[in-house]
Amino acid sequence: MADLGISHTHANHYGSVPAKKPASTRQKLHFALNAALFAAAFAFVTALVCGVIS
């Protein structure tokens, strides 16, 4: 990356990194759904490997 002669702190000040906003209800629901699906898939694969499901 090119050296622009300013530090990362100053670059961040001018908006190169978006400000972190608190998660909305929709984002929280989306995260919870993804986490539940991931956990279910993990449990299913684990059951297959351990022979619980044949």
C-alpha cells in the first residue's frame, strides 16, 4: 500500500474505516439463525460419524 505520509489513526479519522454501529434486531436475528443452523449441521454430521444415524 502506498505511504501517504499520514498515520493509520489519522486515516481512520477521515473515514477509511466505517464506524461500528450497534447491531439491529434484524442483524441479531440473522446471527442467531445462522448460529442455530451451524449448530444443527454440526450435530447432524457428528451423529453420522458416530453412527447414531445410519
